[in-house]
Amino acid sequence: MPDQRALLFINASQLVTCAGPPRARRGKEMAEIGILKNSAVAVSDGRIAMIGAASDLRNAYADAEIVDCKGGVLTPGLVDSHTHAVFGKARFEEHEQRAAGLDYMEIANRGGGIHASVRDFRARPEDELYAMAADRLRELASYGTTTVEIKSGYGLTTDDELKALAVIGRLAERQPLRTVATWLGAHEIPHEYRTDSSQREKFIDALVDVQLPKVVEQGVARFADVFCEPGVFTVDETRRILEAARRAGLGLKLHADELKPSGGAELAVQLEATSADHLAAVSHQGMAALAKSDTVATLLPGTMLFLGKSKQGPARELIDQGAAVALATDFNPGTSPTVNFPLIMTLGVSQLRMSLAEALIATTVNGAAALGLAGEIGQIAPGFSADLALFSITDIRELPYWYGARLCVGSWKAGAPCHPYESVTKFHARPPEVVPTG
Ligand code: NIG
Ligand code: FE
């Protein structure tokens, strides 16, 4: 790759670095985000080279291209560590069905839910799925996300799962975001394996003995994930699949304790999984196990909101007990059709009672740790990849505050544009200071 021209980011009203050790932040460490004022950032060969006073950096990088942040806030690019962004049709009819009283599992048992996406996915050619996903990634990027994890899981045959992973591979090559591929062949038991109870084991045998080896041979996934939930995969089935995946060299993730507690979090810790995700129904034992482990607890509050649940993941308890908490969108057509990652931060603060700093660490450093990338992205510090997001605000606390707004006005991955830079023109909170009277 040819050397890129150096970049110099100047005139940010705040530079929020999240700088610190290159690992997940846990407990009280999540309160530190490092806000710098009057500071500029130099980027050379796609990496953060120097942070300091603009005048010093201008001397050191005289030939650099200037990016004028015009008073906006510059942060690490957001790291969305849990999505199902490769899918076909939307599933808006289920939204109303839930409002009318059907729950998520009932819809699935009637052939809707994941099964509806599977039927649709299998019928679409790879090129079409690629084009749909590419549009969705552009949308994710437009809210400040520069890294996105994407799971397979709507194919559920070996060929269709490989088709999903091939789409993710093409996205990685052709789209500006950083992508991480996860094999989720165990997202659901497909209909063709539900004719009698012995079929279930045959499906799992095929996952472990046929599908997993092909995924590994093709080198198309970095992680394996299983939907471990009563009514979907049991703890024992999940253990079998993930132990095989680990032996084959994949990192591990779990959809754990989303709707009912079944020991998914405890299993994640036993298997030393990189992350345990969802956790809205995690048990006290599961929380205690996570707090003592290196497994990142990834909460997905958009999913609980969209499903109409009053319960949310116990962020406060997890952080107070010393766990490393990440937030992610869970972007998918059934339970979380949002591309707006800052909105998930809003839910982190408003519903999960996280501080702004905790919510930001959860979407940067800890998102990176949930992907095994905490030494590469998630912070603005010398040597890290220059993955950056610029927001049209003057105080980082505004990012979750103006909820639902699209405030990102530019983002970069390794110094290359991700979401094209738009000039910072409007600010949401800029009335002149006044001295209240009376
Ligand atoms: O993370 N929980 C399982 N998988 C997705 C939902 C997938 C779907 O409904 O299409 C989730 O919520
Ligand atoms: Fe999910």
C-alpha cells in the first residue's frame, strides 16, 4: 500500500482519547476517557503519530494535509462488536405482532423470526446480499462506526453460511469500514431438522463435522458464536459447538442469557470466551463469574427496547462488580433494526444508568476488546490505528444527549475516509453564555 500523506486534525473543541492500557477497561477504569482541549492529532501511515499543541505539530508535520475539525469533538472511531448486518428483507410485520401481544419466541415457533430471514436469505444471490449489506454499512458508518463485527446465521446450510461469510469477506475488501467476521451457524435449528427429535443432534453433528471445518479451511471467520438460549441451543449443545470451534482456532462469542437465565454467562467464562453478549437475564452467579474473568460483557440495550421489554442488561451491577462492559447495536432485521450507535449510548446512560464515560469506553476500547483488537483500535494514542470519528458537537456529553440525531460529520479508518468528511457547520448547543437574572 502506498504511504498515505500525513494528516493533521486541528481545531477540535475536545479531543477525547480514551487512551490507556491496550486491553479491556473494567469497573472504575471505565470512568476515564481523557478529554484534551487545544490539542491536535498527527496521523502518519495510517497510525496515530503524535498528540500535542497544534503549533508544535504543524512544525513537525509541515507537509501534512490539514483536517479542520472546526470546533467539533474528535473521538476514536466507534467499534460495534455485535451485528447481523448481512440479511435480505426487513421484518417490520413482527414489530406490530409483538405490540399485539405475541412474544419473540412465539413468533419464531410459528415460522417467523430468524426462520423468516433464513427463507429469504437462501433465495437471494450473493451479489444482491452484498449490495444490500454495503448500503447498510454506509449507514452504520454515517453515525461514527468505523469497525463492525458481522455474523453469518441466516443461511443455516453449509453453502448458505459460506455465502454469508463470502459476503462479509467482500465487504471487508471493498467497503471502507474495518470488519470482523463471525460464524453463527448455530443461530437456530432450521425447519428441515425439526421433523423429529433425533434430527436436532444430526444438525449439530453437521455443524461440527462438516460446516465448521469448511469455514476454517476457507479462513473466512475469526470468531464462532452460538445462540445459547432456552428454546434455541442448550448450554451442553453450545459447549460442544464452541469447544470444537476453539480447537479449530476460532475465538469464541456467545449469545447468552438474553431472555431467560440458562447459565450462558457462566459457560462463556468457563470457555474463556472473548465476549458474552445480551445478558439481560444473566443470573447473579453469571455476573459474579463475568466480573472475575477476562470475558467482555456486551450489552445490547437497543434489542430490549425494540422487543418492548422493560428489563435491561445489568450494566451498573456488572461495572460495580468489576466487569468489562461493552455496548453494541445488535443490528439485525428482527430485534434491533438500528444503525445508530450513538443512540445505543443514549440507552446506556438513560436505561442502563451508565455514565457518559462508561458508555464511551463501552463503544470504543471495550468494543475493541470484545473483538480481540484492544491493542490496535479504540483509542487515540501513539501507535494505534488512526480510526477516528468527528462529531458536530462541542462537548462529548452531547453525543448521547441529542438522542437519535446523526451528529457524525466524518470518520476515518487507518487515516482513510470511512464516512466522507462534511464540514462541521451546525452545532446543537451553542447559545452564547448568559448570566441568569432574577
Ligand atoms: O441477537 N438473539 C438472536 N439473534 C438476534 C436476532 C436475530 C433475529 O431475530 O433475526 C439477536 O437478537
Ligand atoms: Fe445478536
